[in-house]
Amino acid sequence: MSKTVAVEFGERWFWAYDVSLGILLLEAIHVAGETPPGQRPPGTDAVLDDLRTHVQVGSSFAFPLDADEWDDGQRDFVRSIIAEAGRRLRGYGIVTSAQAAHRYVIDGEPYFLRGREQVNGEVVADLAEAIECLIQDQLPPVPVTDRHWFFGVEGGPRTL
């Protein structure tokens, strides 16, 4: 069964598959860890803790890209590491549950794909691109009234 997370920026938002968003945020944390300290904004550790929290709570809370506790430099940093994580995941192809459990560990526990055998890195990369489009207000109009886009799922974006 699919679980959804609202991804928000300002008054705009879309649904994301929680497993795909978790993989994207965990890869973004890896990107941040590889960023030289001098290129990270002040407060990076707190921002990364926020990202980890969002991974842990999954579909329980919305993921705000413009969190009040982040300043502009921190928001830009999150945006850049999510974009880079998307590029990397596009190159990875399929991420198996074993690969995810090995690469993505949070609080000493491997990240669980919630019964899925694999996640397509292309699909997660498309989610990263959708996040950038949301920020830029460039998502296409939803084709059905009273619906929202749903990203991070096989078969491309859907509406819910």
C-alpha cells in the first residue's frame, strides 16, 4: 500500500510517495556529508536533523521546503542537495532493498522500503525535479479539479 506525504512550498503542494521521498532525503544527506564544511551554511547540522526526522516520520507530517526555522541560505542548501541527490539517483538505476538497507542507515537502523523489493532511481530523480518545479512554480496544471499531483511512483506522476 502506498503512503503519501504532502511536499509544500508556500501555498503550493503535491503528494509524494513516502518511500521515494525517504530515499531522496537520505541521499541528500549523503550529498551534504560530502560537501566541504566551508561550503555548508551555518546551522547545517540542524537542517540535516530535520531531514532525518522527516524520513523517520514518513507520511505522518508534511515536508515543508520553506520551513520557518530555516533561513534563506539553509533553504538554498536543501534545494541544492536534493537536486544533486536526484541526479545521483537517476544514475543509480534500480535501488534494491538490500542496497537501500546498506547505504541508508538512520539512527543505526537500515532504511526499510516497506516491503518493496526495489525502488527505481529514475522515479526518485523525477521527484527531485518535481520539487524544483514546485519551488519555481513550474508544475503543469493538474488535469482534474480537486486533485493534486502524486510524484515518486512508477508510471510517472498521477493525480490523487
